[in-house]
Amino acid sequence: MNRISVEELIKTTQLSRPEIEHLTATFNGLAQQQSEKIDRPRFRDLLADTFGVDDSLLMDRVFRCFDLDSDNFICYDEFMKNMAIFLKGKYEEKLKVYDLNGDKHISKEEMYQMLKNCLVKGVEEDEDGVKDLVELILKKLDEDRDGRVSEMDWASAISKETLLMEAFGQCLPTSAVISKFLYNEANSNSRSNSKRLRSANEDLFLPVLRQTTIVSSKHVHLHRNHATHGVGPQVAPQH
Amino acid sequence: MGNSLATRIESTNSTLDLNATAENVAESNNESNQKTIHTSLINFDILYDFIKILEKFCIEHHVEAKTEFKRPLEWSSPFLRPNLFNSGSVSSGTANNGNSTSNTQSNWIVSNQKGTNKSVVSSTALKSDGKPFFQLIQQSIPSTKNANNSSSIFLARVDNFDQLNKVLKLADEHKLSELQALIQVNRDGISTILGLPSGTFSNNEVDPLVIAFEALNKDTNPKKIEQNQKLYKLSLILNSYDLQLMKTAVNVLEREKFIDVQKVSEELEMLKAFCGKDQKCALQSIDWESAPPWRQVFGEICYVEVRPMDKDHIVITATKNGFFINKGYLLDEKGNERLNYEALDDSPVKPTLTDLLKSYSPHFFNTIDKQEYLYHPDENLISNIGGAVAAEGSTAHDVLLHDGNLTEDEHEQGEETGTKKNERRQTLIVKKKNKSLSKKSMTEPSLKWRALTLNSEEAELKQKKSAKSKMSADQKVRHRNSNAMGNSDEKSAAGGINGRKNSDDKKNGLNKMNGHNFEEEYSHSESELSSEEELTEKRQETSEFPAEYYQIQKLVKYLRCGNQTATIIAICSLLDFDLSNEYNQSAIRDVGGLDTIVNLLDTNDPKCKIGALKILKEISKNVQIRSAISDLDGMQPLVELLKDPNEELKCLAAETIAHCAKNSRNRRSVRKYGGIKKLVRLLKVDPGTNEEKVAISGALALSTCSKSAKNKEAIRAVGSIPLLANLLKSQNESILIPVVGILQECASDENYRVAIRSSGMIKFLVENLASKNEELQTHCASAIFKCAEDDDTRNLVRKYEGLTPLVNLLDNLGNKELLVAATGAVWKCAQN
């Protein structure tokens, strides 16, 4: 299978060449020999070990976001494009992780689903507590007051308070983990690089906004097409 | 003229009614037609206050106190007996049928009708219609066996407050019970006194004063008009007393919300008075021991051992949230008695000890409301733990009371409210004074524990006081040292003294020469901080909690028992509150949020840490929160965060330290944990770059830290001077202000002055005098003021043309601080 070229990736994502090289190495380490794809358990291991995601539901969510063609495997292209978003994308793109039913909105039910485990057992009125939390988030995030969180709501609320990014559960990597993942393992002189990353992030902050929203909608299209056309025919030839 | 007295009684009556109603809502109502007043601390307080007010009223408004009531107050007296009225008087005419002997001294006439075997007591003072103001009539109950005094009722009738006061005095220690009986029957006393239809004063719809006014003005008879005016005046005075009584009652009610050591001990003292072997007593015995420190952590206050009349003895745990029965004393394997702290399985948790005992012991339930309040006159000796004095005092006081004339002293006491009353109550009810007092002191946990678990304000205060005295002792020592050094300077050429001391000596000499003691200035800046701590805990006890309190409580709960996600949500929601509001700040502290937030700083999750810091940064603007943070040793995690790679974290931590370090203990901790070095490291940036933000936070923190002398030394020791000089080149005011702030604070130190001069900072200071920002100007002028101690600096100031801007600043009349600094600078420079 033809992999997407490094030049193409540099053009379409915010990854730099050394970063791409490192990610490629990671992919090769994880992928199965014949199919050149990462299966679900392997990917979950990566999430748990490297990024410290510990919620099973969220790990599956991340996997499904990566797995654009819904074939239960992540191929090289998918891995690279999504890693770019996962590691360096803006928060608008990351909403998709929490959108369980893919309607571009997060509804109360979805929130409830995601938050039901976040109160420690033994607290009385557990259910009420979770409902209460849902209400609290909705108050913060739902700016147009339609009872659900849209991409717009999400973007504007998070630009005001970045802490809210993790309001539905922790599955997105922190900057420390990212720099460790991208640089510590790849390069020895991590310090200078982490500094570069930081400044790069700041520079990218605004100009990227428009571009990324376009990218994310494209992803959704792809996702839908594959879903409707069915998975079988595309997977079969690979084996 | 007698009106005012009447008014006073009325007012007290109505308050009592109100409170009695409130009580009845909370407690079970007796099924009898008469509402009874329950045995409780509140009711005791009210009755006690009532008596006090009555006495005060009769003294202050003795004319009004004699105002005649429209209708008399009548009640069946439980304690007044004709023989009481005989005391100290010529014996009454029991032998003469129908005859009576008047007693001029005691104001009472006791007569005994031989035929009916009835006693009648009446006062010598007579009403306008010739009847006595007070009458006590014995009425036998027909059904019971006659000729037996105990089966008869004594009906009392009183027509003015003066008489009422005198009668109650006769009842002595049964005063309160007598009054209780009176109020139970006359639930609407004021209406009776004013001759209004009953219920007027307990009906809340119309202002009773208006009704009273209208009713009293109906009469056209000129004689009656005068009388009515008196009555109305009386009702007005009573109303004001009423409000007063209400206020104290509300204060007491307010305290009911949470249980603390004092409350428990007060209730215990009350119950102790009801103990005895007699069947009438509610309990056989009650005793207690305070909770050991490791149990206080769980909010337990003390353990009460109770022996009820009818059931096995139990041990009750008093906690902050209520009372429950624990498993009691058990023998452990070594044969020692050990208290099992666990709650008995079927034990309910009750808000008061009385409630718990009621549910446990039927006998207690039946008898407790029959217990009478014993009235003991108050004493000044409460503070003296010496018991013998107490005993003497009480007898002396009794005499006073019998005298009928209240001394001035007592009068003053009557006016005192609040704190003293609690003490009073202790002595009042309890006969075993010494024992109870020593017990009371035993129940006070050690300072440390109290501060931690009970959050007792007293304890904090005490700690602060001791800290303060320590500090002042420090200062004294320092003064002595400096004096000694000065002496040695005079005596010898300071041959054996090392260089460091030498410079100190020089400084001393210099200071003396200029007539300006810098040592004093230090102590000034330090006493400022201790005075800050002294103002702590002025927090008024809010009578009601705003809605936010409960929301904050809920959020803190999620903060504590949720995972990271729930924590983040809770933090974000907390940030939505107005954290600069003092109520919200103390609400967070009171529900235990502060501990949780400080603990969050130790977690691994950077987002949680950022969120926690954001809250902490805001609430640490509050003086009390700052001292609470130092109790929790919050500086340690904050200092640790200063070396975090995450810049946002670093900034927030430094800014939080900047606020917290206004507290002296926090300043000390910052130094102790090596925070000064880390803060100075934050300054290591090039002015004008993005990282300036970090430097600003660092400088802010250092400028508050630099308020104490040891920190100044520490800041210099880690090599901050070149960094500060570097930052002075910046054009950014927000960084200049804290940097110059550090300089002007530190310039009181000789070493700093030399360093400032030699690193060429004078030039920048002079340049910034022309700044637009007044705060910056103030700092600059003040720094020059302190630096211009020596000639070289003064020359430099002149050389850089600093005199003109300094003089220009003198025009600035609006800003006093600026004016002080500029004047000082000009003065110093003028010495050249």
C-alpha cells in the first residue's frame, strides 16, 4: 500500500520532518508485519502507556476517531493525519473525540455517558451528582443555550478557559507528554526542541484556526462516506 | 410615669412569645391546652435576659415601672407562698380572724382568713381604685383533701412592673420558673397590659404599636388620656427592649447551627444541674471527657457518660455534626477499659444532647420539661477558678438581691451581653463550680489540634498572639545586639570584629548620625504585617448563608470525591463565582475546600494544578485565607511548582506566593523551602521577550517577600542584584513596578544600597521618576529616599538630574504615599 509522502504530510499537517520520521518509526513499531496496520489492542496500549488515558470508553473513542474507514485497523495515513491533530491540532478538531454519535454536537446523554464514572463510588446520590456535573458543564459550554454543545460553543468556551478541554474526560495529551513523546524518544537534545515546540505552538495559535476547521470537516466527510459504503470490499484485498 | 415600666414588661413578653413559638415549631408540642416552654438553653437564655431587663427597667425607668396596667397579669404561682412575704417583717396576724398586720419594711400585708384557711398577700402600694398592685390569693381545689396546703393554688395578680420585679425577687432562685409560669399563661402580655383584645401582639399582620396607639386614643376622658399616654410611652419602651431581647435570642439561635466545644459544655452544665438521686431528677449523673487529638480529627469533641434513671448507662459521642451513642467502655485484652468509638448500630444522630437523651430514656423524656431553671445571681468571679471565692461571692450576692436595691455594679452587668452571658450561665446553673470549670478547661484541645480540626478562631488568635510576642522578643534582641555593637564601636577600633559586623556597625553609626533609625524601620514594616494578622477573624458570624454557600459546598464535594474530570469541572465552576467576595472566600474555607485545593497542588495533573492555582491566587487576597494557607503549610507545594517546566504554572504559583507572602509566616516558609532562590531564577530573562511574564510574577512575589529582613538578605545572597538591574532596562511598567518595589524595600539595607549604586541602578531610578505611573514614581522616589543615605548616591542623583523630577513630584498633592516618598528623597538629597 502506498503511503502518503513526507512532503505531502508537511504540507497538510503541522508536523515537522523529524516529527514525521519519529511518528513513522513509532507506527512501524506498532503495526503488524503483513498488513502494515495497527490493531485496536496495540493502539490502546500506546494510549495507555504513553498518553496516560485510562478510561476504556475514551480509548475506544480515540481509536474510532483515528480509524477513519471503520475497518478496526489504523493504517499509516490515518495514523499520521490523526496524530497530527491529536498532538498538535487545535481544540475544535478534538471535539470529535467526545461526539459519540457523530452528529457534530455533544448532547446531554453523551455527556452523561462520559461522566458517569467520574465520581468516586460511595458518594451518596451518585446519579444526581453526575446529572449535576452535566448541568454544570452545559452551563459553561453551551453558549447558545440549545441544550447541547456545538463546535461553535466548544471553540469559544475553550478559548476563554482552556481547562475545559478535558471536561468530558481525559484523553488528550498534555504538552509535557507531547514533547516527551515527540522529542525525548527521537532526539537526545530534547531541551532545545521542547523550547522550539513551545514557540511553534504559540506562533501557530491563530493562523491555524481557519485551516483546521476545514480539515476537520473533511475528516467527517471521509468518515461518513466509508461508513455508508460499507467496510468489507476495502478491507478484503489487503488480506 | 409608670408607663415605661409597663412597656418594658410588655416588650419582653412579646419577645418571649415569639421565641417560645419558634421553639415550639422545632420541638414537640405538649398536648395540653397550655403551650409550655421547653427546657432548653435558648429558653433559659431568654428567661434570664428577661429578668435582667426587668431589673434594669425598674432602675432606669423607675417612674414608668409604676405605671398601672389596664388589666392585671395573672398566673398561678408555683413557688410564691405567703411565708415568703413574712421574711424580715413583723409577723402577720394569723391569730386575728380577718385581721392583718402591715409590714412597712417589706411592703407586703399578709393576712390569713381563719375560717376559710386561706392566705392572702397584698402589696401596700395601692392602685388608683384602692386595690393593691399585687395580690397573692390562696385558692383551694375543691376535689382534693382539704386543709392540706399543697392541694391549693396560689393565684398571683400583678398590676405594674415594679411590683412584678419585687415579687420575682422573693422567688429567689425559683425566679426563672416563676417567670416561666407567668409567661406560659400570659402569652400576649402586652395586650393585657394595654387592655387590648388578646392576641394583638402575636398577630403579625398589623403593627401592634399602631393598634395600641389607636385604641389608647379612643378615650376622650382627659384623666384617661393622661393615663393612656403613659401607657403608650410604656409600650414604646417595651418595644425597644423587645428588639434587644430578640437580638440576643437570634444570636443564640444562630450558634445552634454547628456544635462546638463551648456549646456542648454549656448543654452539659445545664443537664448536670438536673442530676440527682431523686425520682424528680432527669438523670442520675452525667460526666464527660474530652476527645483525644486523634479522634478530634474526625470532628469528635467529647464523650459524655450518662446514667439515666430508668436504663443502663451509656456513653455518647459529641461530634461537630451531632450526638450519637457509641459502643461504650469495653475491656481490652490487657484488662484496661477502652472506649469503643464506633456508633451503636441503632443509635440516631441528634442535634442536641437533650434530644438524644429524650429518645433514649423515657424517664428523661417525661421529666426534662418539668425541670426548673434555677436562678443564681451572677458573679464577677467566673474568671477566677479559685472556688472558695466563688462560694463567698454567691452568698454576698444573695444578700444584695434580698436587699431589693441593685447596686450599680450589678446594673452594669445587666447591660453586658454576649460573651459574659455564657460564662454566667455556667456559674448560674451549676453548683459544683470548681469542678465544672476545671473540666471546661480540660476540654479545650491543644492549640494545634484545634486549629486543624475545630478551626477554632480563638485558638488561631492565641497562636497569633504568641507568634507576635515571639516576634517582638526577636526585635528586642536585635535592638540589644545593635546597641552592643554600637558600644563596642565606641570603645575600640573594632579590631576583633569581623567584616560583616563591621559593616553593621558602620550602618548603626550612620543611622545615628542622620537621626534616622533604620532598625526601627524594619520593625515598622514587620509590625505592619503582624497587625495584619491581628485583624484576622473579624469575620462576622453571618446569620444566614447565601445560596452561593451551598453551591460552593457542593462543588467542593465534587472536587474532593471526583476524578480529574470532575475536579476540572468543579474548578471551572468555582472560578465562575466572584472569588474576590469575602463570603465566597470564607465559604470555600469553611467547607474544607482550601485543604483540597492545596492538596491538588501535589497531584500530577497539570490541568488540576493550574485550576487550583487560579482559585488560590484569587482567594489568597483575603487575609484570613492567607493565614489558613500557612496553617496548611501551603507554601511548600507552591515553591515546588516554581521549578515546573510549565510556564503558566510557574506564573500562577509565583503570583499566588506574591499574595500569600503578605503573611509573615508564609514569608518565612518561602525562605525555608528555598523559594527565594527559585523566585530569583524566574527573573533570569531578557527584557522584552515573551518570557517577561514569568519575570513579572517572580518580581511580584519577591517584592512581597522582601518585606522581612531575613528575606532581603536571602534575596541578595542568591545574586538577584544583576538580574534586577537587567530588568530595570525594560520599558514595560508592569515589570518595572515590582522590580523597583523590591529595590525600595531592600534599600533599607546597607549592602543593597552599595549594590544599587555600584550596579548603576540610580540612573534608571531617576529616569523612571518621570514615568506616568504614580505607583512606579512612588517606588522610585522611595528607593532614592532610602539610597540617598550616602554622599556618592546623592551626587549621582544630582548628576542624572533627578532633583527636578523629585521637586516636581511635590506638586502631586493627591497621592500621599508619593508625597511622603518624594519629600523624603528631597530631604535626603538636600543634606548634600
